[in-house]
Amino acid sequence: MVLSHATIREVAERANVSISTVSRILNGKSGHRASTVESVRRIASEIDREEAQSAASLQAPESIGIVMAAFSNFLNTSYNSTLISAILEALTVEGFTTQFITRCYSQMNAVFFRNVVRSYRLKGLLIPEFDISYAVSRELASFGIPVVSIGNRNGAEMRCNICVDDFSAGCDAATYLWSLGHRSFGFIGMSQLDIGQRQRLTGFRETIRELGGRPEDIWIREFRHIGDSTTLAALELSRMPERPTALFSTNSLMTQKLISDLHRLGIDTPEDISIISFEENGELEFLNTPVTVIAQPTRQMGKAAVNALVRLLHGYPVEARHRLDYALVIRESTRSCKPHNLNTEEKK
């Protein structure tokens, strides 16, 4: 075995054997335990690989890294595609070289981030949907480069987080539907493993309680993946003897799917059920029935994240948490609840 970058001394020190032992093993000499031979060869390969990566990083230009958890068709979601395009546009205007790095959730640990920063010679790091990486927020803060997280809340050690107030957005959705006379509610969204989704539902439920409703009666269905079908949820709604009169959805793609499935079952919006949804980039405005939305300023979030990173790179202070305003945009998918849908006490 020929060493490309490692030295025999480095291999010997890490393997805790003598230099002569390493030399004999690498030269194919016999007389050593199989476990020792395997250990020496493995360590030699590891050191070679590490040194090769380090040498390559010295030749690479300094870049800004965008690190994002990947799943099937993750760039086909309105939120991700809108956010990433806004970030790339803003970084290009600033003259930065960009490294867009994706990994599955399970691989996004401290070792992964450390290797990414070193291998790509990153000057700064942007991390959309930071809830995946809370466990390594302390390590990220120790890397010596600016790190800006986008969406949800950030770890206590993080320098800067760009977000909207998801809890308040859920509160406002509930308040608006209640003002229309609705008292029976449904909710669909992505898994509450996503902190933003959990905060929206929590705000919605707590506001229903404060207004005098029964949050424990809210019909709730959650989905693990953006590609999941809403057909079963629509069927369940269609078979309920007293289904909700209003529905809050925290994902625009799931909203589109559910409206389509309900329509095929003869349930139309807003005649049979009012729907309010989160929206990222106007994708619900041009449906046959335009959907009332809590509009999240996704493009502005991407640009604000780049602006914050640039300020940090130049040594200027930034807010630890920068919240952007969302907007309630009323369209045709919501209307006042019909009198027969109100409960008996309210009709009196």
C-alpha cells in the first residue's frame, strides 16, 4: 500500500504501534495479527483521505454555504424553491461563490457540519429550517464563522435567526375564523416534528380556547411527507355526520390536494367548508376558488438572511432574532358560517 499524503509516523501514532510495524504491513510483510493489519491499513486510508480533503480545501475559493436537509422532491415545494432562489439571488448580487449542500436528516450532525466548513472553506453558513440542527447549535457557534438560521426558532447559542411568528399566525387564523361565526374546526399540517408547524397549531388551539371554544374537539390530521395523499382525510371529512365548518391548513401544497379531493367528493369551498391556509409565494391565489391565506414573506426571509450574514462578515451587530411580518389575505375560500351551523346556545 502506497501512502499519498499520510506519513508512516502519523499512521503509527494513531494506530498505537511502532513505525517498523507500519512499514512492514504497508510493504506486505507477513507475521502480524489480522486485526493489526486491518487497523493499520484503515487508519492509513483515513489519514490519506483527510489530508487530501485538506489540500483540496486550500485550493478552493472561499464560499458561503447553504446547508439544507433533503427529502424526496424537496425542491418542488413552494417554500423551499422560493427561499433558495431568493438566497442565491441575494448572494450573487453580493458577489459570493455559493456551495449548496444537502444531506438526509440523520447525517446532519456536528461532524458533518465541521467537515463541510473545512472542506469548502466556508466564510459563512446559512441553514434553512434550523430545527433539524438544534443538537449541534453549540458546535456551530464555535466554528468561528457567521451562521444564520432561517425559519422556526434557533438554538440559544446561535448569532442570528430569521423567521415569522408562527404562534401568532395560528392565533390570527383562529381569530379570523371565529369572527366569521365558525365554532367547529379542523386542522391539517405537516408533522409537529417541525417546530414551525407545531407553533402554528398551538397558537390556533390556544386562541380557540381563549375565545370560548373547545380545542380538544378540533379535527386534526398531520402528514409526514410532502408527497403524502390527502384522499383518506377527505374521505373521513365527507363521512362525518357533523364535519367542521372551517379548516386551517399550515401547508399550501396539502391545501391544494385537500381542496381537490373534497371537490371530487362533492364538498366545495366555501359553500360546504371554509379554508384558510399558509402560503409562501401566491400559489393559492389562482385556484378556481382563491384561498384565504396567512402569507409568509418567504423571499424576504431569504434576502434578510443574506443581509444579516453580510453584516456579520463585516463585523456589524445583528438582531439575535429578526421576525418578519406575515399578512392575512382574505380571498374567496372563507365566508360567514351559516346559521344552522352555529351551536344551539349561540342560536338562542
